[in-house]
Amino acid sequence: MPLARGADVPGADVVLTSLPLATPGVDRLAVVDDVYRDIEEWQPITVRTSEWTMLFAAW
């Protein structure tokens, strides 16, 4: 989490944050609790280095 917040972390070059990859309309996930829910939209993925941040939110 420190790298995701912008802090320098020795040995950590990249941080990737996302929900598990899932196909909308096909897959179901239980990420908040034990209840499986249909995925209706692509979920955002964030990739961060010490120099840049990429937020990828759609295919």
C-alpha cells in the first residue's frame, strides 16, 4: 500500500491494484463478502511506478 500511495519502497518497482479479472456478463465474483455477484462492467486496474500512474478502466 505505501507504493500505491506514492511512497518509495525499496525493491518494489511497480504496484498493480485491481479486482480479480472477470468478464462482464459471464463471470461472478465474491470480493466484498461471501455473496457472488454478476460482473456488469469492466473493473478499473491501476498500475503505478515511481514516475507514472496508469488507470485503465475499459477494454
